[in-house]
Amino acid sequence: MYEMFDVTIIGGGTTGLYTSFYSGMRGLKTKVIEYHQGLGGKVAFFYPEKKIYDVGGFLGVRGEDLVTDVENQALSVQPAIITGEQIRTIDKQEDGTFILTTADGEQHFSKTVIVASGMGTFEMEPLQVKGSAKYEGRSIHYTIQNVNQYAGKKVAVISQSRVGIDWSLALEKVAEEVHLINCGEEFKAVYEQDVETLEQSTVHVHKNQQVEALKGEGQVLTGVTLQDGTELDVEHILVYEGLNIEKSLYASWGLETEKGRIPVGTDMCTSIDGMFAAGDAAIYPSKTMLIASGFSEAMTAVNSAAMHINPKAKAQVYSTVIYKHAKD
């Protein structure tokens, strides 16, 4: 016996999580399906340590803190959350409902679908050093989430981009020692100010170098050897050497697309009745690519889904009414 949901949200980033909250607030039975093992999307991966200034009510909020707050907000309405699954096909049934099938053959059933999965899935370029597999997830990381885990530790960052500089400067505040290893002479996509700040920091910069070997005890990393023979005592490695981006599957789901994104109407409707989009996945004239925009689009998409399920449903709901008995 399968379980039918009112709304299934594809994507567990900040937009997807907020979508699930608003959907749950409207009393809709809601599920979130996220490709990665963790939630938070690009905010969690790319700038968890950086301040975000375009979200109302926050005079700057760290990306990681925003993800935590939005996740807790979503969990307050108890949606079903599935991670580590990628939706490969979406089939609309004669009764108007949808069957979503994952790469592993798992099926999910829903009356409506909201796509909030950005412009496609991505994987970090892995560290190509012999023996690295046994340290993955323990000492080798591809995001700087939970920066406090590096407090008092010796850390190496492998990157030739501005992301590597940002990570190194963030780690400088908590780690005992930070090494930034660049396989080239220059850093890519950086501003002059980034380089000046790096030069004034205590970060040890190694240019024209690559990690040739790892050393450790069991699954505990203790150091690295660079190509010139330099040995560094490090307990953690953070790697940002680019992304492997998989083209979005939106067209294969039967959706009309425009440069890999989904054109939507003012109600966030897509070319398939009963499917909606929000966040970076959606495109329309004069769209702003901001986190705050995704939150607004999420509410519109949920309201449209609610009225698709029940044409007599209210066009929108007010939190002050729903939570009028809640304690401060």
C-alpha cells in the first residue's frame, strides 16, 4: 500500500525547506526529497561561514545559521524528509496525481510537485590522492560546515579559487594552523582585496604545489607531503577544486525548460498542471536570484498547490491567524 502526499518538494535547500514549512503550515501532507545526504543546498556547501544580507529580519546571518534556522522551522511542521535520493522520472497519472521514481527505483506518490532543486545536481571534485578514500568524511571534507570542529586543529585547504581563500580565512579564526595549497601561481576569480587580506593573515600559502601523499594512523589523518617534499602536520583537509555538475533533469520529466531552468507563471505554475517551481529552478521576467526571492516564490507555489488540490481552498493563509494561540 503506497502513501499519497499532498505536496512533494524536490530539493532540500533553503527554498525547499521553507516550502515544506509553509506547506505544513497550510495543513498539507508534505514530503521533501533531497539528492545529497545533507540539507541546506548551495548555502550549506558554498558559503556556510559567510554572512548573508538579503534575508529580511537579519542584519547579516551566517549561511550555516540560516540553514539551521530554516531546517528547524521546517521540522516544526513534521514533513517527511528523504535524503540521498535523486528523482529520475516523474509520471502523471490519469487521476492527476504523480509517481516520482528515484535512481534506485523507489517510488513516491503525490497530488502535486514543487521543484526547488536549483539548476541541477552537483558533486565536489574529489581529492585525487592515493589512499584518500579511507579519510573521506572523517578528515577530508568538501564543505566548511560546522567550522568549530576545527578548533585547535591543524588544517590544510586545497584550492586555487576564492572559495579556498574564504575558507582559509574563516578557519584562521578557530584553527591552530592553516595551510592553503594552490596548484598554480595565482588564485582564480578573486578580487585584489581577497589577496591582500590573505597576505596579511597567518595562513601559510603554498603555491605551485599539490598533495602527493597522505599519512595517518588507521583512519586518522596526521599529515600530508607536497610535491616538493615538504611535509605538513595536518589533521583535516578541506578541498574545493571545482564541481561536477549534472545537467538538470527537468526536460526529461516533461517540463518546458529555458536554459536549464523552468519557466513559470505568476502563480509559479509550470508547463505541467499540478507541478510548480520555486527558487533557482524557476525563471520568469525580471527575476532576482536571491534567497529571499526563493522564500516568496515558495509561498506562492504552495498556495497554488493547495488550490490545485482543492479549488475552494483559501488563496493564502496568515501565520498570525494559524499561530494565534502559540506562546511567545
